[in-house]
Amino acid sequence: MSDLLRQRPAGPAALRQLLKTAIEQRAPLVAPGCYDALGARLIEQAGFDAAYMTGFGTTASLLGRPDVGLLGMSEMVDNARRITAAVDLAVIADADTGYGNQINVVRCVQDYERAGVAAIHIEDQILPKKCGHMEDKQVVDASVMVGKIRAAVASRQDDDFMVIARTDARAPHGMDEALRRATAYAEAGADMLFVEALQDVEEIERVATEFAGVPLLFNWVEGGKTPPLSYDEVAALGFAMIIMPIGMLLAATGAMQNFLTKLKASGTPAPFADELMPFDEFTDLIGLREIGALEKRFSV
């Protein structure tokens, strides 16, 4: 668990080792999605080794709006910095399109790396981008994305910092083009491939077969376009990592709506207060005991 005095997010080397083990054991690394530091702490306390900073959730939580390219790089990096500061986990972050051209990607990679992130994924959509499971996506020419991947790899300061290449070409151009692009992105130096919004098991199997031996990311989106495979099914196909970007966001939103519906009906939480997490349990969860111990330690 993260120590307030010695907060050191697990870095790129730690993520590389986790993925090496995942591939060797055919046991994909699971990185639940979080959109703030509290969610990251919950992921850590639940025993996971990695967390995924979701752009969908970050946009929803900061703006109350959908993931359609409304947030800029500085806002995303600031959120990543708060998340990595709260936990000792390896954090993988959504970096959208890299926020511009190849030169913008250079700054994007370096800012995320300075924020303590272990890996980012960059996608080949045009600006403004959309969530990968929304309709009417468009992609840039593959050569533009190849240049971005090359720039990302060249600009990282730590060779273990991972550049994950995502293609959204499946929806507008079909599987053949998506696979062609993924191949080009791997040749450009991407450390992991992310073929987004696969629409049936046959497509998932095709990606797994085409890129056998290449680290692959599986995006498990609740209610999205990709079939909801079990962990064992994803493992058998050889994927190295599974992210669940919006599960915590959906769970939290449903719980808050339920609270507010009951509050509106009753006027105060008194009738259902015993359904809520106890105050003392929550303050323990966020580290109040540690703060108290530090206050005693440093009192004159």
C-alpha cells in the first residue's frame, strides 16, 4: 500500500516484468479502470498490480460529458499525476491521439512519463476523437500514425516505458485494414497492440492468431461492441493484458443515483444510513490513521 512519505508508483520496469510473467504463464494482467486517485487506491487495496486511467471516465468525472475529445493533454496528464501519486501500482494511461501531430506526441510521451505513468496508448483516430465503442469514428492515414509511433518511441526517456498502439480502423474500414495497420504499428516500434472494438469471437481469434507472440491488449468494455469473454477465454487466446475502463465508473454512478433517489424520497439519509460505508471505515481506507501517526511523529 502506498506510503505518504515514500510514494513511488511502480514504474515501466515493473510493468514490463508483470507483462513478461503474464505472457509466460498465459495469465493476462488485469488493469481495472479508474478515473481518480480514490478509485486507484481502491484498485490497489483490492490486490491488483496495475490500474488503467480511462479517458472515458476522466471526461465523465471532470466534465460530466461523453468521451468525444473534449479534454486536452494537460488535463489528462494532471489526472494521471494525481493517480500515480496515490498508489504504488503500475499505471497505464489513455493518451487519446497524442494530442496533435508527431511533435505533439513527443511532448505527450514525455509529460506522461514525468507524471509517473508506466505506459500509454495512442490511437489512430482523427481529432476530435471518440470513445472506441461509439459510432461514426474516423481514422487518419496509417502513415500519419506510423510517424506518431516512431516519435513516441524515440522520445521516451526510459526504454521500459511502453508505447501501446491502438487502431480504431475496424469500424470504418473493416478487419483487413485494422490488421494491416496493427502490423505497421508494430513494425514502427509499438510495444503492444490494441485493436479496438472487435465485434465477434472470430475477429478476436483472428487478431490473436495474426499477432501470436506480440503483446496484445484486450479491452473489456461493459456494454461495448466486443463480446464479454471470460478471463480464461482471453487467457487461452494469448492476450497479455485486459483493461476494464468503465466498470468502476458504472458501478459508482449507479450507487450514487440510488443514494440520491432514496434521499429525494426521505429528505435525509436516516432511513438507509446503515447501507452506507461507515465513516470510520472510509477514513481508514483513505489513510487517516497514517496521517495521525505522522502528526505524532513530527510534533514538537
